Amino acid sequence: MTKKVTRQQIAGSQGEAFVKERANAMGFLYSPYGPPEAGYDGLLELRDPDTGAPSGRLIAVQVKTTDDGDYTADDGKSFQYLMDTEDVAYWREGNLPVIVVLVHLGRREAFWKSVDTGQGQGERRLHVTRSSDSFAETARDALAALCVAKSGFGVWFPTYKGGERAHMNLLEVVLPEEIYVGATPFKTGRDALFALLDKDERPPDDWTIRSGHFTSFRDPRGTVLDRIVDGGSIEVVAASDVVFPDDEADEHAVIDLLRRTLTAQLDGLLAFNRDQKAFYFPAAEKTIEKKYAYTSLKIPTSADVVKKYEKDGRLKFVRHHAFEPRFWRVGDAWFLSVSPTFVFTWDGVRPDRFAGGRLAGKKQREFNSSLLGQFVMWRHLLTGLGQKSATASLFDLEPERDHILQFGAVETLALPRGVPDDVWRSSEVVPFEDVGQGRLGL
């Protein structure tokens, strides 16, 4: 019997050769899987096109080739492809990202989709858009992004965009030159606080007491603090002699002092959620909602920092912009990390008992530009404390308010690699208008 090689076999071989050609043009390596194979035609290995170094990061490839004709629901701009049920089940059991590459030999074109984007019954139907899903050099960053773990810890490999600037969510703490230390008959700050509450319903608490020693950036003499500290023992020393100790326990005491001082400065400006340990914008007295105007990286903008959510004319909950503070020492400098988050209330005041679920859903819908926008907003507010700025006029701060701690912006970092914004935006599940934080005018 004469052996035959079918046109389908030849087309399959030509399709794989075409995929290899396109993969090499991207700077990647493509290796046919070889028979026998159960669901992969080949493996795509990421490679740095600048250095030539292979990464060891692999993408499994299934090639589907046709000579001519049209795809299903092809309107010239997009079409659909229905994956085999057994293939889908097999691919999802594996530990590699898998793509389907659809090769049309007659048109000399190829398109790709991740099998994880399947929709419909059995999640088998792929929706392919010609303008964005071409298997060509323009797909290089999106393919590399398949090897990036977007949630949790896992494999990371840089995409192949040129370098960009990275914004650290840090502010440099500008400390006062002097600090006040003295003796106190109280062993702990808790004991001293009870004594102060007998005299004042809202005594200052931007001080610490540890082993009978009082420390504060504010002069306690002539204030209600005379009740807990011996005024004659007060010494004014250089702050640098106190805030950079060698002992770890003493460093924790400095962090406590910095936290208390910041809380006192923000009192009346921001509220504090003890459960989340986060500062947040309080609701307006009558309208609840509040906007905050600030300058983004380049242009003036604003954010709905307190926003009502209603249904059928009834208030369901209120969302407040917030940030979690944390002080860090780096050598002979202190920094404040600002981690943007949200606080949820029923009516602007009372805690929302579903806040945990709302916050988790909000975090899932955020992307880099939104987080950066929120950080820039908080940076604008914190670096403007004590200055004549939009921040001060917005909240009508008292001119005599002390701003002991000042904050300075930290320079951005130059990164050799960057993550293309359109790769991350492709994972958005809601319009950005619903996020309550406009994208930055970069």
C-alpha cells in the first residue's frame, strides 16, 4: 500500500514553522514538542532580546492551522474559536500557561489567545480581536506577562518594555532639630494618661514614657503635661542623639513617638480606623461626600475621597479614601510608608460590618495607575502640612497648629525594565470611573 502524506499534515507542519518564525522575530525560542504529544505542539521560551539570555520561563503552545476560509463569526475585526473540551481539561491540569495560536496560511497571519480567557459553556470559546491579538512582535510584552504572577507570590519575569521610573510609596520624615526628655514618676504611659484624664478630657498624647523617662518633640512645660513630668528635669537635646539608637527596643520606642506625633498632627484633619490602623478622610457634616483637589504628577486633578453609594434612593454605604502608615528607619534617616486603602462606613460615621468584603473586592479591581494616583494624593496632603497650600485652605486648619513632623517627597528610581500599562489594564473588570480615583494625567 502506498504511503500518503495528507494536506492537513503538511499544513500543520507549515503552521508550526510559521509560529517558529514569528516567535524568533519576537526574540523568543520555539521548540516543537514532538511526537507523541497529548495537547501541546511546542514550547515557547522567553528570552531577553537585549542580552540574549534565555529565562527558563516557558509557555505551552497549541497550533491550529488552516489553508483558507473564514473563522467563525468573522466580521473582519474579530472572530471566535471553539476549543476542544478534552484539550481544555488537559491544559488546566498543567502548571504552564497555555496559548492557542491560530495560523491562516492563505493570509500569512497568526493570532493567539491564552486558554484562560475562554468564555461560555465549558469556558471553551475564545474571542479573538485582530488589532490586539496578532501573534507578532507587538505581542511580545503580553506573552511575557503570562509568566508574571499578578496575585500572591510566584514566578516573575520582566516584560520587554524599555526602562521607566518607579515611585516608592515612601515619604522622608523631616525631624525637628530638638527633642525634650525628662523624669516622670510614672513607669508607663498608660499610668500617666489616667492622671491626665482627671485634668483634661482630651489631653495631648504625642509623648512617650518608658522606664520613668519622658520623651516628646513638644515642650511639655507650662502645659497640662506638667502633671506627669518634672518640669525642672526637662532637658532639650539634639533630636539626632535620640532618634537613631543602636538598641532595637529603643528604636521601637522612637517609632511609637513618631506614630503618636503624626496622629496628633492629623487630629481634626483625618479620622483613624483602629481595626485597619488607617487614617481616612471623614465625611462632610451635611453632604457626607467630599472631594479633594491636588496636583498629580503633571496636572491639577481631584478625587472623590468620600463617596456615597445608594440604591433605590437609599444610602447603602460610604467609601472613604485611607492610608496605612508605617515608619521605617534606613541608616540615619526615617521614612513614612503610605499604603493606600479604603475605609467603609454605613453613613459616614458608623462602621460598615461588610467592610471586609467590600475592601477585598475593591483591591481586586485596582491597578497600578489607580494606586499611584492615590499615593500621589496622600503625598500632596502630607508634604503640604503646615504650608500655605490647597490642603490647608480646604480643611481650614488653624494657623497656630503645630506641624512638628514635616515630610518630603522621595526621588523616583530608574528601572531597566518596565511593565506596559496596557498589559495590566487588560485585566480590569470594571470601568475606572467606578474606582473613584481618576487615572493620572501622565
